[in-house]
Amino acid sequence: MFGIVRPCTHRLTDGLKTEWTAHLCGLCLALRADHGQFSRVVTNYDGLIVSVLTEAQTEPTARQRRTAGPCPLRGMRTAPIARGEGARLAAAVSLVLASAKIRDHVADGDGLLRRRPLAAAARRVALGWDRAGARTGAELGFDTAVLVDAVERQQGIEALAGPGTPLLTVTEPTETATAAAFAYTAVLAGRPGNSAPLAEAGRLFGRLAHLLDAVEDQPADAASGAWNPLTATGTSRAEARRLADDAVRGIRPALRDAEFTDGRLAHVLLAHELRASVDRAFGTTACAHEGHGSYGGPGSQGGGLPPGFGQQPPPKPGKRGFLAGCAVFVGLCCTCKLCCADEYEGPWSRKKREGCCNSCDCGDCCEGCDCCDACSCCDCGA
């Protein structure tokens, strides 16, 4: 399960943890219901935010939840899950963007996709997902062409980018795609006045997603010779951090301008967890529970030591190809590690992940970090 918003569950209250899991499972089962079992491999943490935003703007009804049967990813437990148009829109967006990820792997010749027969099969999968996402989007009134257009422009922009190219030129297609998805949640919820502020929140979220992915992948990309936005444009990590911090700060006023019936989970994910995501990507202050040191010393934003200070971190292993990642994903599902493991290796990215339903005792893991500080922008207490 990929994505930048991966909340450590100890930072969510019991109620919000249940809601977050409901949207994650709702996205997975919406994919299965509309597009078959195999499509569930595109379930991702960021896609569920589309479902969260849609529900946050609508009046609560009994039809928003249903009880799903036992699942290996929940330790064979039943659970209430989100259903409805928000989950289906999240599924459509996830399919289209996952198809773009496949085409990117094919273009880069990652892993087994260097072989023409496998690359051709992967292209067929991507085309099928494009069509499936477009079909569901059309049923909801959402034209996924804006997502496909953004994906197609991305490759052209990357081909022309070089030293001195503004980094935001490279992130623009991702910003456009996420802005469209976030804005359409207002249409589904019947709150057209929310479209503009949510489009702005989506634009900045897309910028963050692109930036943080580039930051986390830069060492592995350098080792493998793969294209990386920071390296190609000559952008320093300090400048990337400045842009990421600006994006996080910009999302909060955008959320305040939107009208929600219950925006608590959306606020926690987009106003609080994004800060943790930035810290995690840059290796500064992070919660020790997630396997990242909480340095707490002076000398860097967030209170941690500068990345790599006083040490030479070992290079990260390269990313897996699409088909190899799918095989690892199946293995993680069958062993319940996606759900219950303290930590596992991402099937495609090889990044460290925490089991989505892993329960924990926070203990003193927040010492030296700001993940439990009172929110200065609202009265949520997070």
C-alpha cells in the first residue's frame, strides 16, 4: 500500500482509527466490486483521502457504512467499511493513477519490465485500468480525461527538464490531477462552494506527493541511474524542503475555507499527518514508533539533525518492477503482514511500512517530537 499519508495508529483516537480503516477497506472493496479482485492491488493510503473528503462534506446516514466479512488483512475480523460515491471515486482515481505508475515503470525498464513480452502485458493492464477508471468516473459524472492528460504531459515535461528548470514545472501535472479529484468531492457531496478551496488543497497535496516521492527515491534513483526530479533540475534538498513546508502551510487555510459536516479525520490527515510525512521523508523529527529516530536536537527544521549528519547511510535497494511487486504484495496479503506487522517492506518501493491495523501502545515514543503538540490552527487537540 503506497502513499505519503501513513498515520501511525497511536496518533489517531479510537474513533478516527476506526474511520480511517473504514475508508481504507471501503476503497479496497469498491475496487473489487467494480473492477475485480486483481484491481485491489492499487489500494493506497492517499486514494482513501478522496473518500474521506466526500464523506466529510455530507450529512451522516446509515447507508454510509456496511459490515464487511472477515478478511486476512484485518486478521479475519469483520469491520464497518465506507461505501458509496466517495469510495467509488477514490477507486476510479486510484486505477487511473496506478496505470500511470505502470507506464512509468515500463518507460524506465524497471526490473522484469525490461523484457518486451512482460512490458507489453503491463501496458495491457494499464490500458484496462484506464478504461475501468474512466467507466466508473463517467458513472459518477467525473471525467478522468483530466487525469490521463496530466499523466501524458508528465512524460513530456520530464523529457525537457534539466538543470535550472523550476521544480514546480515538473510537479504541475500531479498538482492538476489531484486538484481535480479533490474538487470533485464537493460536487458529489452537493457543496459546490467547496470546489475552489478543495482544488487548492488538492493542488498542494499533489505537489507534496511528487516532492516527497522524489526525496525518498533520490538515493536509489542515483544508484540505478533512474530519472529523479531533484537530480535532473539541480534542486537542493533544502529547496525541496522549503517547497514542501510551504505546501503543508497552504493546505490548512484551504481546509478552513471549506464547509464540512464532520471534517475531523480530513483535518488530521491533511493538516497534521502531512507534517509527519514531510519529516519522515527528510529524516528529521519523526515518531520513534515508526522506526525513525526522534533526534530532538537543534540544527534543523522540526528539531532533528540534518539528514546524513555524522553518518553515511547505506544506499537503499532499488525499487521492484511492477510484476515482481505484485508477487510480493500477494505474499504480504497471505501472511497478514500488510495488516498486522509492526514493519514490512513495501512491495514496489521497498520503503518501510507499518501494518495498517497494527495496534500499539504509544508509551514514550513521542518524547522529543512534536506529533502530540496541541494544534495551533484549531481546537481539535491533535
